Amino acid sequence: MVQGTANWSTQLNKEWLQEYVDDWVRFYRKHTSAGKVADYIPMLKEANPDHLGITIIGSNGTKIRSGDVDIPFTIQSISKVISFIVACMERGVGYMLDRVDVEPTGEAFNSIMHLEMRQVKKPFNPFVNAGAITVTSMLPGKTSDEKLEPMFQLLEEMLGYRPSLNVDVYESERDSSMRNRAIGYYLLETGFLESDLNITLETYFKQCSIEITVDDLALIGLILANDGADPKTQQEIIPRQVARIAKALMLTCGMYDASGKFATYVGVPAKSGVSGGIIAVAPPRVRDESLPFINGCGIGVFGPSLDEKGNSVAGIRLLRHIASQWDLSIF
């Protein structure tokens, strides 16, 4: 059974929190049967649909890990947060927002229909594929490796190590992503792309194939929760304005066309990927009562069984339960 509402003022030590999270993960693991793994990228079909893991890192260094936390997976669409942040840092916020909008679409993340039907002057936001590919085209560099380098540098600064590229997943995406190629050609025709189409798509497929863990997602989330600064040293890693724009986009556009429901029922900035990863950001809260992680935390979730929107089905339910129990919502 999932444990009910607790008197958190008397149960805030790490051991108590660990027991609660372990209990919740065990309960919500059963919900993985309600979804299925992504099957349109051949390598992602090999994931175990029953996996579910979560890492939570607080600003004071408290770390809670439960479930399948040591399984590496590719970052997929969560990379759109990183590429957008890097592009803003390299090209400037004004330059980026002139070329990519910040509006939710209400359409599927890989939709091409809304681009032509609405005759948009720029992609709706950097988290749908059209916007993300446009952002990737604006990364500096003439080759895919040059374009990826500032992303790897930022990840290394945040994580303390340089993550690797899963070549098998990259090649699987490269050889099967006909929809993204179609989007790319449309963007090329409309003049949205700022670098060679093939280089842009190669970079995009590679950035989605960077391999990480739930610990990594939680740490990145913690830095975003702290407005882009390392919570230990307060050294700025991401400019505050850029971190705040990224969080706003995560809240309004980060969970594909289920972003509105996620904002309503969970209420924290988040971004998902079709490998089953979710990064969630809980900023510091102003409350009279004692609550877990009241000074903010980053959360990483991995659950490759997806719902019809492309989000981790058990991961979303687990996050919703934790957000409710701990009053994480920013509203």
C-alpha cells in the first residue's frame, strides 16, 4: 500500500524519507503495465518496461535513491533543455526568442501539421521537434562534433564527468527517423535553419543519444532549481535569466501535449524523453510548516513504459504522488 499523508514535521530525517520513497516506487512499479516502450526507434524497443527508478537531491545534499537507479539510458528529448540553454548562452536570449517562440502547441511533439496549417513565422517552442531542430541549427560549429561540444562542456560542468554518446542508439535514430527528416526539410524550405540540414540532423540525433542516469537528471534539476547556480558553491553555471526561461518552458511545454495536465496535477517544471526519463525541478518553497526538500530539489525518474503521449506512465504517477505528499507544486 502507498502510505498516506504523513506528519512531515516529525519524519524529515533521511531514513524516514527513504522508506516512504521505497514504498511508493514498489507501488507504482505495478503501473508500468499500463504503457509500452517506444517502438519507433528500434534500439529503444529493447528496454525493460518494468523498470522504474527515482533519484531526489536536495539543496542541502540529501539524496534519496530508489528502484532501478543504476541503469544508463539515453537523454532523448530532455536534451532539448540542454541545447536551448547552450544556444541562449552562445547566441543570446534575445536572438533565440526572435527565432523560436515559447508557446505550447497542443499537438504531438513530432507533429508537422501545425507548421504548415498555421503558417507560423517561427517554431512554437524549443521542446517540440521542429523547435528543437531549429535550436540545434543555431549551435556554434560547422560539424556535429563541434556543435555538440558546448553541450558536453555544460553537462560536464554540472555533472562532474563527461557523459558518453550511445552510438548504437544514435545509429538507430539516424536510420529510422523519417519524420524528423521531413520536419528538417520543411524547416530548410521555410528558412528557419541556420546550418546545413544534414549536419543539423546528425547533431540532433546525437544529442538525443547522450547517455545519462537518474542521478544525473536529479543533479541537473537541482542546479535549475537553484536558478542555474551550483548549490554547494553558489557558482553560476547557467545564467539566472536563462535558467528561469528554461524552467518556464519546462512547465508549459515540457511534457509534450500533456503539459497542461502535468502542470495542473503535479505543478513543477519538468521535461520528459521517450526513453522513459523525466527531469523535474522543485524550486524553494515558502511555507510555514516543515516539509521535505522545502529549500528545493532536483528529481530524476526513469521508467521506459510510456503512455500515449510519450511520457513515462509510472513515472508521472510517482511524481504526482510525491508532489502531492510533499506539497512540491509551485502554485
